[in-house]
Amino acid sequence: MVEHLDRTLRERQLVTLRIGWGAALIAVVTFLAIFFAWPVGAMLLRGILDDAGALDLSAFGEVLAAPRTWHIVGHTLTMAVLGTAGSVVFGLPAAYILYRTDFPGRTVLRSITLVPFVLPTVVVGVAFRALLGSNGPLGFLGLDQTTGAVVAAMVFFNISLIARQVGGLWQMLDPRTVEAARSLGASRARAFWTITRPALTPAIGASAGLVFLYCSTAYSLVRTLGSPGVGTLETEVFRQTQTFLDLRTAAVFSALQVVFVLASVWLTQRLSHRATTALRLQHPVRQPLTRTDWFPLTATMFAVVVIILLPMVTLVERSLITDDGYGLDNYRLLVTSSGSGFAGGTTAAQALEHSLKIALDATIITLIAAMLISLIITRDAKHPILARGQRFLDTFIMLPMGVSSVTIGFGFLVSIHAVNPALGQSGVLVPLAQAVVALPLVVRTLVPVLAAVDPKQRQAAAVLGAPPARVLRTIDGPYLLRAMGLAAGLSFSVALGEFGATSFLASPDYQTLPVYIVRLLNRPGADNFGMALAAAVVLGIVASIALLLGDRIRPRLRRSA
């Protein structure tokens, strides 16, 4: 009798577990279908269907036949290639110096290279605008509002990515093969080219592919640093939508952008696979810095001081310049003025308040969705169909990373906003779009932590009679909490600085701070420029604090778990 009751209880718990996970899966798929698949699909259909809903590819033909289209495609490709090349040129010496050698101050230099990871792209764009402007320290170079300025900002963001990915592998390569080659008479350059380079090539290719993807979707950098002339595929989508109200042509350019980005994602995945299969790693090995390291050391110091630190220092210094010298006038204007040349409107302080509220909403949405997705993906699937479903969801959730945030924002505009304009004007769509943009990053933060849970722990708890909810709370819960702090900080920081999708969806009466900063930059006047600098400093500080606070939560949770 007791055995029968126990078996019945276990069967009920199993049914409850299946219903619970089924409901979670339905909720996640519904969210992704409504707020990602529908907007992107509606955007693509807008380009191939006429107003009556019939198939009409004439818009594609007209756009592809226009010389301007290929000028834009070429400009997008050129900037991405130059940004990738510059990142590799400065990133490889930094990878060697910061990860392969040991010297006093190495930890400080590595910490400085983390600066780009915590700053919104709009902040970096404004910083380089201050650095390269006519009154900036490097204004004599004549790069203000040029392609060169955009490429320099791309390099700023991606030097550390190359250094971290390549350096993390470089420090684990066995040095004995290089030492053997040197003992046989090979020069240092020859030993590097014949032994070290082949081992690092897959990692360099994988990280360069990822950098190329980021450079090809640097919408906010182009908007803040580039001139109003020919831009990129993303800026052309915005131009066709906001200036000409030609949604169909904008949809065609969005489709081209999707193809462009997905090709980059495919290439990056291929190279990443080669990187993981080609290298056999040892324990980290570092060697003392010597005089022969002068060239990589010089290149690294140039990257850290000139490319990373100088723009940030210039941004802060220029934000303090007033008519009478130095002061806080620009910061005071953030509270009292909406900018010269604007009749009424939002102040920077109000825009920051809007940004904080929207980022909080986006973070809550992102964490709920990411937690459910991560738990589903990391379950121990006992049936082949469930395992295939997990792999499908794991791949599908990464698709927003392969689609530009501009495409997501434009997709919201032609789908949900078109069906219910009142919903779009209410500002509800902005945090939803930001959540879609941040979701893949947050999922990738949670999944490795949950995947580290030994399935035998769950099985043992279940055998001892713990119901599914208790197993989830006591076994997975502590691991999940350890990662939630960083995930929350990352999600909030991404949402706070998001500009691509928000530039399409934010209403004039409820602007976010990144949109407000770009609006100030596009208007003449010293006050507008000074306010943009000050607002960028504030945005960078708030975003950095959010991410760092989230990261610091983890040790406390780990001790209490």
C-alpha cells in the first residue's frame, strides 16, 4: 500500500514537472515569436510584398540596381574590414604583453583594457568626437566626422576582445617547442611565424570574425561620429524610415543587413569551431618581460594610453570647459535646459530618469525570460526529442545576436507598432526591444553556471523524495543566484546604453539618454555640444556602476549559498 502511494506520488510529481516545463517552454517560445520572429518576419515581408499583400520584388530590384546601394554596402564593408584589421594589429601585441609576460603593473593594464566592456557605444562616440574635434587634442589630424573617426572608435571597443580571446589561449601554449626552435638557431620572428602563429591562427580568426560582426553593426558610432553623407546599411534604414518615410525601401536595406550579419555569424562560428578543435592547452605560462619585447610593449602602451585612456580623459576634461575656464556649467544645464534651439522638450535629467525606468523594466523582462530559457536548456534530457528541442532553443535564442538592433527596432515599427499605434506611442515597446537585444548575452551568462550542476545531485534529491520545485530551489537555486547579479548588471547596462532599436521606438516626449545625446550632437551650438559631453559622462558612470555592482554581488551570494 505504501509503495503504491509512493509510486502514485512520484507519477503525479512527474506529471506536474512536465506540465511546468511545458508551460515555461510555451511562454518562452511565445515571447520570442511575438517580439523577435514577428518583427523580423514583418520587416522582411515588407520588402517583398506590395500594399495589397501580393508578391512584388520590384523594390529589391530597384534598390539593388541603384549605384548608391553598392556604395553603401562597400562603405559598410570597408569600415568593418578596417576596424577589424586595426583591432588585430593592436590586439595581438596586447595579447602577448598582457597574457604571456609578467611585469609590475600588468594587472593594472589589463584592468584598463576592460574599460570598453562597460561603456555604452554612444559614450565612446561622444568621447572620440571630443578627442578628434577641431578643438580636441587630436583635432589637427582632421578626422572629425570622417570614416577614420568611426574606425578608431571600433578599434577602441575591440582591442581588448582580441587581446582577451587570443591572449587567454597564448598563455597556455607549451613554450618548449619555441625554445627548441630557438636552440636550433631559429630567430625569434621565425619561431613565432612557424610555431606560435599556426597554433594561434584559429583563435585569431575566430576573434577577428566576431570583431567584424561588431564593426558591421556599429550603428551608434556612425550616428555620433560620421558625417551626414553616405553611411552604412543601418544608417540607411534609419534615413529611409525617418527622412523619406519609405518603409519598403528601408525593409530592403534591413534584409541586406540581415544577410550581411548572418554571413558574419556563420564565418565566426566556423572559425570558433576550428579554434576549439585545433588547440591543445597547457597550464598558463608567463615569462619575464625583456628588452626584446620593446615592440609589442610599445604597441600595447600606445593602445592603452592613446586609443583607450585618452578619449575617456578628454571626454571628462572637455565636459568641464566653460566660457570662463573650467566649471560644472554643462552639468547644471542637464537639469535646467533641454538644449539650445529646442522649444521646450525633455531635459537630460528627465531623459536619464526615463532611461533608468526603461532599463529596469527591460532587465526584469530579460531576467525572467533568460532564467526560464537557461533552466530549460540545461535540463538533463532523457528523450531524443527533448534533446533536439533543447538544441533548437539554444540556437534560436542566439538569433538576436545575428540581427542588428536597428533591424529589431525597425521590425517593431512595422509590426507591433503598425497594428497598435497607441501601444507604440505609450513607450511600452522600448523595454521589450531592449530585452530582446540583451537576452542572448544574459542567457550566455547563466547557461555555463547551470550547466556546471551535476545531474546526479538532482537525481539524488528526487530519490530522497524532494518534489520538483524543491529540487529546483535547493540544487539549481544557489548556482542560479551566483550568476543573477552579473546577469542583472549586464542586462541593465546594455539596456541603459541601447541606441539602435530605441532610436526607432522612443517617442519625443519620452526620450532615453542615448537618444537625447545624439540629438544634442546633431544641433549646432557650444551649449548643445557641452551638454552632450556632460550627459555622456553621466551615462558612462551610471552604466559602469550598474555592471560593477552586479559583478560584486556574486561573492556575497557564493559565501551564503
